[in-house]
Amino acid sequence: MQFDYRDFEKYHNGMMDKTEATRFLEWLESPEGEKSFQKWLENDWDTYSRVEPQKITLSKSQTNRGGIKIRRYWQNIAAAVLLVLTAIFVFYLNRDSDPPAEYQTSIQPTDIVKSAPKGKKTTVTLSDGSKVYLNSESEIHYLSNFRDERTLKLNGEAFFEVVSDSLKPFTVITDGVSTIALGTSFNINAYKDKGEIFIGLASGKIVIETAQSANGKLLVKPGEGVGYGLESGALFKKEIDINKIGQWKSGILEFENMPLDEVLQTLERWYDVEIQVERNKSIPKELCTGRFKPNEYLTNVLESLSHAIDFDYSIDKKKVVLNFK
């Protein structure tokens, strides 16, 4: 990366953002940076000395001695200026304010994506201190200036622990549904194949907004859940068990009157496997209810389901085949 004298002035006046200031100092320590820095100082001195030119005649010996003194003088000046630059950099590291507006226009926020693949879960700490727990096959998108906007998009499922900021609400967008919070914790299940988004509130308060629904906005309290039909555009609210909200974070797998096809989709995400039905038979229209201990083996889950629904199964690496009787 190449910098010029305008960058030096921009840095010295505190007009760079932290990232650019760090890169500038790193470049200044390189041989190319040191050479440019010396040249800038000498040019500044030449400009200053031309203000009041003086006619001075020196002998050869005087010129040599003067050259030595001048070099030492510039070495001292360079060291002092570098000390000042270092102090400015400390200011960059500790300040919370942004550079003036005329300098912000050139700093474009970038898109950041955090994800958890099938069979994995991950935790993301955002720049405002809030935490996002991502379930398998889920991802969030947000901009690098998230601390200013506090808005992100979710695909899949996540549990949020939001740091309170009364001036900057925290907003999660999922297929046209906005979940708005100040300081709270909640879970959002927004997998595309479910046909429904469901938000459960564990603590604090949230507001659910959507332009598609007739009632448009709902205030949600702890122990309440809100569902949104992707096709119908309808919002509905129901009571839920707070202790079960986001329990997947602890590795607990639970189904409650869930259709078998949705159960199998969940197992595919949870264990990173592909589940097939032998001879393309249709999946029975069964509702499943069950709870398993944390991080239960897939074989134990399938064994329990097979007793209830009556099927055989085989597992070959990441491929599971079901044979319904």
C-alpha cells in the first residue's frame, strides 16, 4: 500500500479511522515509508527556509561540519515527530468518536457473514457486545459499522443476548419480519423449509413488526412466542415455556407434536447427514413428541423414533436410509 503527504497530514490531524491509521503506521516503519517520511520533513524545512532567504558564505570545512550538524538535527527532528505520531495513534486506539463527515464518505462499510454449517453450532460476539448463538445451517449478515446501526439479517435459527442501548434499538430481519429489542434475550427460528418464522422471548421485551400482517405490530413479553406464516402473512401469539427457549444451545433436542418430515429435516441439520426413504416410499403423516439428553447420539434418536413409528434404518457414514414397514 502506498501513502503520500496528504495521508500524512490526514493522520496528523486525526482524520483517519483506526484501521487506516494502523496501516499508515505499519507502512511508515517500512524502508519505503522511512524514506518518504524523511523527504516530507526536508521539503517542509525547504519551504520554511525560503521564507527569509539569507546570503551566507561558508568555507569547505565549515560546510562539512555544518552538514554533520544538519544531519544530526534532522535525526532529532525525525525522532520527535515519530514520537508525536505514536501519541496520535494512541489517541486513535482509545477514541470512540468517528472522523468528521467529510472523511467518512470514503469509508464504505463492508458486508460481514457469520455462519454455522450442518452439524455445528457457533457463537458470535458483535461489536456492541451482544452475543448471537447460531444453530446448525444458519447465518447472519451485517455491516462492519454494526455498532452504529445494530441491524442484521438472519437465515436459519439463532438465540440473541442483546446489550441494552436505549438510543440504538437492536433489529433482526427475517423474511420481512423485524424483531426489535433494546436489552433482552430471544430465539428466532426462521428456516426456509418450515414455512413459518417463530420468535420466543426469554427476557426483556421485543416488538415484532411486519408490513404484510393485518395487525402489523406486536409487543411481546417473556414467556410469549410469536409465529408468522410466510404464505398467509398472519401473526399469532401463544404462551411458551421460557425454560425451553433456545435449549438447543445446550445440545438438547426436543420435538413437540412435530410432523415426522420436519423431524427428519431437523436431524439432517443437527447431525449433518442425508436421510433417504427406501424405494421412495412416502413419509408417514405422524406427529412426534420426545426429548433427548444433551448431545444424544443419532443412533439413539433413530432407535427411539423407530419404536414409535415402526421402521428400520441403516447408517453409512453420512447417509441414513429409512425403511418404513
